[in-house]
Amino acid sequence: MKKTLYNYLFCFFGMLTFSYAQEGKLKKAEENFNNHSYALAIKSYEELIAKGYTSDVIYKNLGDANFNNGDYVKAAEWYEKLFALKSDAIGAEYYFRYAQSLKSTEAYKKSDTYMRKFQKMKATDSRAQKFSENSDYLEQIRSKTKRFTLKKISVNSKNSEFAPSVYQGNLVFASARDTGLLVNNIHKWTNSAYLNLYQADSTNEEGTFKTPEVFSKTLNSKTHESSTAFTKEGTTVYFTRNNSKDGNFVEDEAGLSRLKIYSATLENGIWGSVTELPFNSNEYSTAHPSLSADEKTLYFASDMSPSFGASDIFKVTLNEDGTFGTPENLGNTINTEARETFPFIAESGDLYFSSDGHPGLGGLDVYTVSAKTGAISNVGVPINSKEDDFSIILNEEKLNGYFASNRAGGMGDDDIYAFSFEKIEEEPEEIVSKINGSIIDKVTGEQLPYGKVTVYDYANNNLFEINADAKGEFFSPIEFPSKKYRFVAEVEGYNDETVYLITPMDTVDETLEELKFIIPMEKGDKSSVIGADLVEILKLKTIFFNTNSSYLNPDAYPELDKVVAYMEAHPKARVEVGSHSDSRDSDRYNLWLSDRRAKSTVSYIISMGISESRITGTGYGETLLVNKCDNDVPCTEEEHALNRRSEFIVFQN
């Protein structure tokens, strides 16, 4: 606290000695940051710091400006200074950003430490959950067979090149090279020239191209263009461009010119009829289109609603009459609270995308989603590095492709690399198999048609959904060995039912597909749902405890009576009480205290006539905090009190 106060006083009195010019520079730096002119903001903030001006806001903005510009090493430096202030204004997202930035310095152990702190602050965040499930992510990534062989190509410049695509055997890509053709063609976000589309014709020698030329004078404008996707006939292109009118940026209320996807058609050798796609908006971005093999589905990145993070992967149907369906978010198994972007859908249906929300080596990493199993995996090195790796495309027949990266050793900010790769044979039976499931009426044994089964892993990640057929039967892929699954079945007129499966440790039993995996369901309403928290269902007020106490507050009794009434109305329901503490005192003591609180809560419910076989309690200590109040983080008494709570989870109905 003294150090925080000292820094506050230093900043306050230090400001009094600055000239009006310095005050104006601070205001200008903040304006540049808020207007996303990050390159200018960085320069101004660094000049102020050189003169002795420091604050948590400046460190945050410097860290964020460098993070948004992809300079994670510099971002890590400024975030480190931010955390050294020990300010109580540091939110959970900065723990994640610092952890992510540290990976680019290869400080993976320190990164993991901050991810664990982030996990304690935001246990329900999918990034925290994925980190928890893959604590050995580095070993997993590094143990992958190096399927890919990289090669530098001649199209790159000292500026940024990325978003490759192949058109008529030639390479089309986005570049920020300054041609000198446009006046004031500088983007203040990065202090680089605006992006335009270029084409480099292949010389038919592997990795060599002719000098890049402007792809289309009619498509390039005074705004950004990038990310092309061509139809197989080569007469239609989908591409990304800033929202603009008459060649000028159109900004939203926040001062952002959003990205939009456009289409254009080739007529008499000239690209024209530029058309904005109907699901674009001035209020959110759509970008980076990719066409499925049958050209019936367009995949893209967007922050439209509903989105989980900064950008998500979506898909939309292309109808035969030329219209579009409703965009569909690919869900929180793929999308996180961070960035998922640059989707590419291969001929096989496997989806590739870049993300900094899944466990990776640093910056954006490339991931793939299996079309057969839905499993997500990091493609590993050498495609991925400690920097940004993104905009991958590949040809599964020719076993080659391209991607972009800002790793060391390139010519510019982002460079395009070519690669070849080895084909993966069909996954052996001992790794992936499937089971034959059936949904039945628990009383009559009658099979229930057209139910929906959602498959989760034990960390509550939604892996995929399956629809049962007219006989109530379904097939589900599963992995070996020792994988844990949770199946939740839904049928109209029946309570949701959950069953669990742990695959054997040994090799796959070939008879497993013949095994009838039965989900018995009971008629009734859906008020008793496996995994539901009665706090939400019954709209309970939080059950609080006094500091260092396991005694219930009197105002908790009416809330616990609601739980009792629920269990009386659902005589087969079983409930687990989860009790939690704040972060003060030792971790061991908090586990002990929360266990006593769980037992105190359970004892009251039993005293009201509920069988002790139907109610259990578990203490979680400070492992699942609901706010930033981790060890050594200054918090008010009210903030600490939010962590001293109980939850009521239905685990049988």
C-alpha cells in the first residue's frame, strides 16, 4: 500500500512540474490510444516516461498498444512494470495478457504462473479451463511429429504481407508495401501503408515467383483490402475491406472503421460489381472469408452477436438463389474470450484457424479442428512459433500451402512462408472409436425418437451435439485411453438426463461399437437439470459467511429453506453444496474453513428433514474466486465477502 501511495504522490506532484506542453502531450497520447493510433500513442507515452512520468494507466495503455500491434516482447515489459505497481486496479484480463506476452519471451514458467492466477480470478473463463485441462500443453505441442517443412519465398518486402490465397495457380496476398501511388497512405494504428491486394505469378519453380504486381486496380482502394477467397471457376472473389464510402473511411461511434466482407465478379477480365454481403454491419466487423469445398458455406471471423470474445469463427450458408442464410457462431469449443480469426476450411472439411485463447507457444497460433471427431489441436512447430502465426491455407492433394508469421528471420513485419507437409494416415482404431447409444423411457423401456445428446468433457466443455434418429439411437465418437465424457440427453416431455463414460486404459475393444450405451429418461419438467446451480434456478440470494467463520448468518435460513422445498418437491434429486472462502489466510486453512462451511450448510438442510444420503458438501477454499481478490491483491471487505459463498449443484434427479 505504501508503494502504491508513493507512486500516486510521485505522479501527482510530478505533474505539477511539467509544462503545459507535457500535459498536452499526455492528453494527445490518450487521444491517440483511444482512437487506436497505437504507433503514435506508443511514441508519446515513451517520451513522457523518459521524463519521469509514470502511472498504471500509462503502463496499461503502453502494454495494450504493443499487444494490439503484435509486439509481445515490448508488451511484456510494460505489463511487468504495471504489475510492479501492485495497483488494485489491475483486472483479470491483464493477467491473461501478461501471461500471453511472456510466452514471446519464452518465459513459459512465469507465464503459467500468471495463467494460474488468471484461472483463480476467472475460473469459468474458457481460456482458464483450457489451460487447466492442458497443463502440459508445451509437452503436447513439442512432442508432435514435425509434419511441416517450411520455405521462404520471394514475395515478401520490409512491410507486412499476409492472407495468402491461390488464384489460377498464382499467389494473391495482402501487403502494406508503400507503392507511392496514394498520398497520405499511412495507417496510424501501425504507422504502415494501407493494405492492398497483390498477385505474384509462379515461375513453376518451387518457392519462386515473379515480382508482385497490383492484383486489381478496381478492387484496391484508399482503405484496407485483404483476405481473398475465390470460387473454383475463378469468376467470383470474396474479400475483406474497411467500411468506406466514396473511397473514405466510415467510422462508428467509437471511431473505428469496421471490416466488411465484399464479393466481386470477373467480367471481361476486370473485377467489378463489388457488393457488400448482407450480414455486414457498421457496428461490428466481418472478415477473412473461406469457402467450403462444395461452395455452399462461407466461414469468416467476426465480433457480431453472439460472440464469446474479441473475434469468433462463424459460418453462413450460401443458398442456390444467391442469397445468404443466418450466420452461425461455431460455439465455445472453438471460440474463446480472446481472438479466433483467419479461418480456412480444407477439402476434407477440417477447419484451420488462428487463436491466442487456446494454449499455445505465444501470440496467435494455428489450430485445426478435425471434421471427423471435432477434436481441436495445435498444429505444432514449425508452423507455430512464439510470435503471431496466422492466415494458413493448404492443398491436401498437393500437400503444400502457405501461412504468415511475424517471427524473427523474416524480411518485414509479417512474412508469407510456403510449406510442404506429410499426409496423416487414418487415425488407428486404438485412438478413436465410437459407441452405439440409445435413449429410452426409464419406466417402459420404450426407445425415444429424435432426442438431442450433448457431449461434454469433464471440464464442462461442449464438444459436439448429436441428434438421435427415429429409433432413439445415436453414434458418438470417443477417444482412448482413459478419456472422460459426460452425455446430456434432452427429449421433450422428459427431464434432462446425464450419464458418464470413462474409456478404458488399454487398447480399444473391437466390440465396443456393438455395446448399447443406454440413457434412461424420466418424464417430467426440466426444473431438475444435472449440473444446474440451484442458486440460479431458485433465484437464491448468495449464502454469505462472516470472516473466519463457518456459522450461517440468520439471513441464510430463508434461502436454505428454498433448497429444502426444492428437494422435497424432487424426491430423487441429490445436491452437492460447494462452499468457498476468500483468499486471505493460507490456502490450506481456507480449504479447511470452506469444508467446515459446507458441512454447516449440509447440517442445516439435513436438520430440516432431508436425508443425508441426498446432500453432500465439498470445500473448495480459494480455488474458485469470483473476482480479482487473489493473494496479495488489495480488496475491500465487500469484495472479499463475495468469495465467502455456497453453491448448490444438482448431480442426480
